[in-house]
Amino acid sequence: MRKHLRLLLIGVVVLLLGGIAFLIGNSLRAQWKQEAVQGALDLIPNVAQRLQDFHRIKTQDGRKVWEVSAREAQYSEDEDQVTVREPMVKLYLNDGRAVGLSGHQGVLLLSGRELKEVDLTGGIEVQFADYTVRTDRARYQRETDLIWSPTPVEIEGRDLQLRGDRMEVDVSAQRLRLFRHVTMTLRPHSAPDETHALPAPQS
């Protein structure tokens, strides 16, 4: 009889120990899961957010200063950096005209609501007065108001075509310059009395 009681007591103790181990295991798993979720939440501010139809614009004294749009944007608030696909940047002059800058993809550097810099790559076109500029890479810096390209450039106008190894556009001064190995092909004027509103690009 005592032997049976001893065996029963041992069985009860084993069951209790097993239950305690089960509860401890569940508690640890729940704690690990909570820690993992909290870790993921802590990372959320640093995770880039994808946006469709990205668009930003700045106005001053009732007129547009610059405008940026893109088919898709990947935005990281901590870095003030936006990676964009198929971007279009428009820089508005005092007379209302705009200089357009587009490409396949690029990076925008922001400072709050201010545009600091644009770096575009692939299939770039710059619309500048009567000229269309094509190149593979271009960068715009708001502080200096300059667009420049370190890669070969081709420029099409109504009566000329130019090529060069690199380019610089002073947006505010409305001046375009080509550097190194500059070639120019002249074409007949479409009409004798037509003139360009901008002087020919300087080399």
C-alpha cells in the first residue's frame, strides 16, 4: 500500500514539474515574441516607405520656385533622402519660364521642406530655353543653382547640334557651358528673322 502511495506521489510530482516546465516555456516564447515585435517596431522609423505618384512643390510670394514629381519614391525620413523612379524636376525662373530636368531614376536630398540637391541617372533630358540636353547623369544643387553633368553631353537646338565631354548650366544666369572636345554642327535657319532668346552655349 505504501509502495502504491509512493508511486502515486512521484507521478503527481512529475506531472506538476511537467506543467511548470510547460508554463515556463510558454512564458519564455511569449517574451521572445514580444521582444521581436518591439525590435521590429523600433526599426520602423528607419525603414524606407514606398510612395506612388510622389509630388512636391515650393511656392514663394505667390509663384512657383521648384517642383518635383516621380512615378515612385522610396522615402527615409531620418536621412532626408528620397530615391525616385522616373523623376521630373522643374526649376522656375523669375519670368515664369521653367528649366526641366528628367531621368530614369535619381536621389533627392531634402532639408525639411527645402530641396537641397538632385542626382539623376539614366536617359536624362534637360529642357533649357530652346535647347534639349541629353546625357546619362546630371546633378542639381539648389545652393549654387547649378546643373552639371560629368558624362558626355549632346545638345539639340533649332539650328545647331553640340557635343561635349561635360556640361554646366547656371540656371539663374540662364547660361550653358560645354567643356572638352566640344563639336558643333550648324543647320540652316527655319526662318531668316528667327532668333534665339538665349546665346549659343559657351565652350
